[in-house]
Amino acid sequence: MAVPEGAPSAGALLREWRQRRNLSQLELALRSAVSARHLSFIETGRARPSREMVLHLAERLDVPLRERNRLLLAAGFAPVFGERSFDVSEMAPAREALERFLSAHEPYPAVVVDQHWNVVAANRGVAFVNRDVAPELRAPPANALRIALHPEGLAPRISNLASWSGYLLARLRREIEATRDPELEALYQELAAYPGVTTEYDPANPPNSSDILLMQELRLDDRQLAFFCTLTTFGTPRDLTLAELTIVAFYPADPQTAEAVTAAVGDAQPD
């Protein structure tokens, strides 16, 4: 395959990813069991990398699968990572696994988001927490970060909005640095402009040094609730859709939160 006119070469893209990972040519060469001389030739275009070499270096640089396809195209090879609709039959095992997780996690909130934090699926715990969020924010394609930080979303109910928003935006900034995704950059700029939101977050200097986890503290139905969250991804994806999905699961941080959510969601009827 011919490289599109004006597009960066595979070597230039590999050099860019190496620099983004703060690695010297020698450090990457040692990690990859490739001579520094050969790596230099690849980056400058004096040597054309094989398909296997492109994938090998991309693996060592932890390049996202979507960008690995771009590297392959730049080197003149066909992409190897496909992208299927989440609704096709081949995705059934993954869909069923996610549905089982979401259901089993109830009554506590859990949501599946894509690479741009758009909601793919959610359970009844999420519906309980988000029930007073503005309808336009909950309408597809709903964005989990927008719901969390928008003034008509959860933001007015979050007691520790500064620290929670700082954490979310710090994570989003790391994702932008890892993927260089312009849509994530636009989302970051939008969220950072919301009232009460801060971009400052230092995990080494938490507001309460006695806390072992950062909590999302919010008030619902005149009750103060506290959750901590975990983020889970598929471990061995070969498909772009699966590679870019994340499960965000919230757990009660105290007995009062567990009791309140269990009572509210347990009494609710499934949709």
C-alpha cells in the first residue's frame, strides 16, 4: 500500500511515540532487542521496517491499537486490528460478559464507556444516581464525564467537586497524552470550563491525608453518599471496539451508602 501524500512516515510516527514515552533511542532499542543503529535508520527513513517490526516496536511503546493500524498504513501494510459494531454476533460473548457484570454489580452503580467516555451500557445503580440529571445530558450519546461535571449534571450534588473533578481531568489529560485524541482534547477543554471544576490534582497531597482512596461524595435524597471506583478493561483485545471499552464500577465507601443504595435500587423496578 502506498503512503498517502503528505502523511507522516512510519519512522516519524515511531519517533513521535518514542518521544511521547520519554524514551531515548538507546532505551527503546534495549527494550526491543533492536540495535540503536537500526532503530535510528527506521526513524529517519533510511530503513523500511517490516510489518513485524512495526508491531514489535508499537508493542514496546504501548501504542493504542487504533494508532498501531495507522503505523502499519504509514509503513505500507494493511491494518491488522478490526473494528466491529458492538451489536454484531461476534461481539455476543463480550456483550454477555459486560451485561453479567453490570447486573451482578447492582445495586451499586456501574457503567461501560468507550474511548471518549460515551456511555455504552449502564445498570440500575447508575439510573438511581443520575435520575435528576438534565434529560439532554442523559440522552444518547450520553457522556459520563459530562454528566459528572456539568452544572446540570451531578456537579451540584458532589460535595468534593474540586478534588473529584481534579482527579477526572488529570486522568483525562493522561489519556490525551497517551492517545493524542483531538476529541478527548476538546472534551477536556469543555469540562475544564465548567464552574467549580479544577484541573489541579496531586495524588501525593490529598485534601484528607487519612483517606486511602479518593471518594466521590454526593448528596441524594438528603443523604450523604460516598463511593470509590475501579476501572477495568479487556485484557487481550484484538478488536478496536473492545480495546477502547472501560468498565467504571462504583462501590460504597461506608455502610450508610450501601444501605441507602440497596434500599433505593432494590425497591426500583427494572426497566
